[in-house]
Amino acid sequence: MKNMNKTQFCALLGNKLKPYLSPKEIYKTLNFFEEMIDDRIDEGLSEEEAVSQLGDINIIVGQILDEHNIGKKQTKLVWRFIPRKIPTELGFIITVLLFPAWITIFSLVASLFIVILSIIFSIVLSIIAIFIGGILLILKSPFYLIYERNISYFLDTLGFGFVISGAGLIGIYWLIKIYKKSRQNGINIRTIFVKIFKKEVYINE
């Protein structure tokens, strides 16, 4: 199981049980696992270690459903905005009439996805550029002292270079931290793409 804290684990478990159990049963189940995690924390484990020792969450869901004599529903991913059933004649006409609207909606969603990626890419490049720019200023500063004998320019350039490279380092630190947190929560470009353009449905639908 990927590293999760108690809140993340219970939220994920609750979502996976929602199609099968009543809110009351889900509440009782989550309370049971919360107490189990708290007991392991009291024994000296960290919250993430206590959660990881529970095992794979899909196996846990299967065991819970077995206890309730419920078969696990099979799901699959399908494209959004695309009809999954063969339309009747009237449905076909409506589909054709609404096709331009669907194309527009799809284009807007795709544009939003591209804009988000562009913003993320721009932020990453800007932070890296700031750090590199600061390093270049630090490397450039000795030339003012050696060739121009200008201590003032040397100190100004050196100080400015340290400030900029320091700001870049802080930015890189937060980028790495956000990246690790995103990976820990299963968030990446692929999952964002799937979340926007696809949806999960039951196979028997």
C-alpha cells in the first residue's frame, strides 16, 4: 500500500465501499479501522506505518464484502461525452443535433487541460531559470574584481546572485516536495487526464 495517513486511508476506503454498503455500515467499518490504526500508533508506529501494515486496500475491500456476502462489482473506464449505448432513431437524431455542442465541450475541457499543463510547465521552467540565473551571476562576479577592479560591482553581483539562486533553491525544494506529495497521493499527468476525459462505470451498465 502506498504511504497514506489515517484520513487518506479512511477516505479512500469509504469511497470504495460506497457502492456496496449503507452509510451506517461504512461508518462502523471506518471506525473499526480508525481504532485499529490508533492502537498501532499507541504501540509506537507512525501513522503511515500503521496504515501500511493493514495491507492492500483492495484486498481489505474484498474481505469486507465477503463478510457481508456481497460480490464486488467490476468496473471499467469509458470516454466521457461519448454515448455508450446504440441510440434509437430519435436518439440518433438528438445525438447528431447535439454533436456540435459535444465537440465544443470536449474542446473546452481539452483546452483547460492544456492550459493547466502549460502553467505547471511554465512555473517549473521559471524556477529552474531563476536558480541557473543566480548561479551565473555568482560565477560572473569575480570578473568585475579581476578585470575591472570594481569591488562594488563584485559585491553587488555576488550578493544578488546568492539571493536569486537561494530563491531558486527554495522554489526547487517546494517543487520536489509537491511532486513527492502528488506521487504519494497518486496524482500525475495520466491520472489527471483520466479524471477529466474518462469515467468509471460498472460493466453491467
